[in-house]
Amino acid sequence: MTATERHSIRAAIAQAEAGTTGRIAVRVIPDVAVDAFERAKREFERARLHRHRHANAALILVAPKAQRFAIIGDRALHEEVGDAFWSDVVARSQPYFERGAIADGVLYAIGRIGEALRANFVMAPTESAT
């Protein structure tokens, strides 16, 4: 991933989180063989997202060499959006990853998660997201 793509991803995360209590993290890993979902769960904990007080964090994990990816959301976020949302985000992200447009797939997923955060987790004016 290029520096420009990493910058775009950081900017997309900031925009998606803005005005919400949610958090989004992205991990791109070099593994050539990986159970993406299990690794995503470990990365979610490693990033301490499971301790986010609003329980509305999400993590996108991509393993380009293994041609695998996973997207997970914490309890409160999942309760609001449900299985159909996650299935749709994965299905619509898949073509990007299949053609090697990793950053575009990540940006798409971030955008969708940001929409869910803005629809369900708007920050009160006096509230802090941390």
C-alpha cells in the first residue's frame, strides 16, 4: 500500500468517526495464509477496541497475499446494524479486493461503517468519544 493510500485511509477513518462515538481501525497484514476472521478478532483486542466504552468500534483486516479479509464490529454496533449489514459490506467490498484494489475496498468499507456510526451513534455536544 502506498503512502498516498495510507493517508487516504487515515482521512476516511477520521471523516467516518467525526461526530460519532465510534472507532474504526484497519490492519493490513503480510501473512500468506491466515484465518482472517480469527486474526481480526485478535487484532481487535490487540488494538483494545473491545474496551471502547461505547462498544461500537469496528476493525477491517486485509491480508492481500492470502487473498482474505474480514470486517468485525463490537456489540453495540452489531446490535444496531445486524448481520445483513455486515454481509452486504463484505459482499460489496469483495470485488475491490479481488482485483487488487485493496485501498479502494478498505475505503468502501470505512464509508459504510461511517454511515452506520452517523445513523446510530451521534456524539452529544458535551460527550467525549474516548
